[in-house]
Amino acid sequence: MIPEGGDPGGAGGDGDPGGAGAAGRAHGADAHRARREHVAERHQLRRAGAVAERQIRDISAISGRDVPYTPVHDIADGSGAADGSGAADGDGDADGSSVAEGDGAAGEPVVLDVDGTLCFDGRTLAADIVEALLHVRARHPLVFASARPVRDLLPVLPEDLAGSALIGGNGAFVRRAPHADVEVAGFPAPARALLDGIIESRSLPALVDGPWDFAFTGDEEHRIFRQLDAGGLARNLPRSALPDYAKAVLFTEDPRVIEQLRGAGLTVSVHPDEHLIDVAPSGVTKHSALRRLGILDGSYTAVGNDVNDVELLRHARRGIRVGGHPALDFAHRSIDRGSVAEALTSLVA
């Protein structure tokens, strides 16, 4: 044991009497810690800036409004310069976002419904499911395919996954990449007139999504309303003020209404447990949106839980059903909610 007082050239280090070497190392450690915290803070600012820029770009792309934004490097550090550590914080994809954008995943796409498949509270994805999705994304491009419009899909997805390709409105909306325009397949004028006539003649509560804003006249206690425009980015307008109709939800199960809509060639998905029907333009489904993304039948894995996932799973190389909806009895595999993370992880086992 070294006696108290230190051994010059020994415990103090390099011939530094009185422990000055230890003090020097402590000072160096403090400096390193301060530097690390500085870099972490700047990285956090850049990530926050990237999120803000992405959201504003999405608003502009979908709504057609000219929404100004500050470039991410100006938000982060005022100059766009690197932090001096030898690499710019956000330019080397240190957070893994490049994989979400598809440049690091070479396997077949994995196409996933969201509500009832990955999200069970209408607001968030469980941590184990997010971890499993990130694991899958390292090997396979992800596509999230939801009944929600892209506007309402983005707040549910964690930042690390929001750069994936998105299908919204049961196929009415497609976003290929993080900053790409959102493509909207709207109802033609005769179909819009038919919807208006049905809603008005039967006094039906409804949700009609336009390219960005929406018209809602239903029960505000309904699940649909609680997850509507969670980001507070759109406006609830009269239907007549929407430039186009992209998707409609009618709060009815009347078979005459369903027959009338299907007779006009529109795509109708019936959800009796929620007492509503989803209506999309003729031929528009999650499956048809895959073709717009260049994804061919038999070349992807699909995971879904409901009637609006039928065609998605039917044309997949491998279809996984979450839950027990009878419309998906043909799926290659069925799992319960508690097994979703494990099943996703097994895709890259």
C-alpha cells in the first residue's frame, strides 16, 4: 500500500508530487464530460430541428399551403457548421434515420397496419413493439399502411420510424419518403355528390378527410374523434369547404347505404364493432397503394388485423393476422396482441 502523501513519480503519476497528476486527469475527465454533454445537446437540437422541418414540409406538401420553415442547421446551431468534433451531428445519420428512409434495408418490404395491429390505445406504440420494428428495419424496408390519413398517422409513429413509406386513408394517401409530397387519390365529382346526397338525405354523422383539413359531424366521444388531428395541425371545416374528398367515414351500418355505395363502384369496408363504414374512391385500397410504391404482389410481408387489410394480406408472400378477425382466416399465421413484438423479431431471426 502506498503511504499517505504519495510517492513522487508513483501514485501521483509521472513524477507529479502531491497527486497533481490525479488532479490533471480529473480536470481532463471533466473537460471530456463537458464536451460530451455539449455534443449531446447540439445533437438533440438538430434532431428537434429535423422533426420541426419534417412536420412543416408535410403540412406544405399535403395542404398546399406555403408554410415557411427554418432549415434544420439554422435551428440547431445558427450556422449550419459542424460542432468541431470532426463530424456534423446530424449529417451522418447517427440516429439511424437513413435506414428508415430505405437506403440500408435490402430485404423484402414489411407492410404494417397500425391501429389494432401495432397501436392499441389510439396514441402510441408500446416500447417492445418499437424496438422490434427498429430491429426489422435494419434488414427490411417498412411501410405503415393505415386507415388514418397521413396527418393523423405521423403523431403515432416514433421519430425513428416516421421516415418510412406511409399509406394513409386506406390507400387514398401515399408518402414515399420523409420530405416527398403526399399523393392523394380523391373521389371524382360524381362520387362526391353521391356521398353528399347520402349524408344529407339520411342525416348521417360523418368524417370526411380532404387533402389536409377535414369535416367531422359525429359523436366527439367516439374513438375516431379522440385520435383525429392529434397534432392540432388541421381545421374542422364544412364539407363544402374541402377542395377534394380523399376518404369518408359514415357512422352507419345500414345495408342499403352500403349497397348504394358499392353499387357505385366505391370501396367500402364495414366495421360493425365500431358502427361505421370506411369509404374510399373506386379501386383504392391499401393493396392498390402498394403498386403506387412499386411493391409487387408476392414480394412483401403484411401484418394486419381487420377487414381493410384483406387485400393487403391476400397478395402478400406472407400474411400475419393480429387477433381473430374471420375475414383474415386465410392468413399464413395468426398471433395475439401480446405476441406482436416477438412475431416481428422473428422476421429477421
